[in-house]
Amino acid sequence: MNHEIKADWNTLMQQSKDTTGDYFATAHRILKGADLEYTAADVVALTRVMALDFHTTSMGVAAQKFCEALAGIECSMDAIAEFIHEANNK
């Protein structure tokens, strides 16, 4: 899965509709297969749990990318500091 968004707004809107439909169909299939009595509200609630789980994962990926970027900046700053230190000691 690519963690960079390269789609335009129209594509993102269509993807959100498709994703919602996939979540809803999956939630309905899960509840139907559980041999439980359920309502449409139960399907919607399970759909929301799935969407929130994906959102949490997405935020985790974003946090990891941010940490990687900060680590890159730290390495660059260390290299600059070392260069300045060596230049001053010549």
C-alpha cells in the first residue's frame, strides 16, 4: 500500500464512497454470519468501528513518517555540527 496521497479530490470522494460501501458490506456479512439478531444500526456501528480502526492505523503511519523525517533532520544537523567543529579546529 502506498502511503502517499496522489489522487485528486474527485478520486478521493469516490474512494471514500467505495470504502464506506466495502465496510458496510463486510460489517453486514460479519453480523449475518454470527447468527445474531441485529439491526441496521448495528451494521452502521460495526462499520464505524472499522473506519475508526483504519483511521487510527493511518495516523500511526503518519506519525512514523514524521519520526523518520525528524531523524533525518537530526542526522543532517549532526553532520553540519561535525563539519563546523572540524572547520574550527583546523
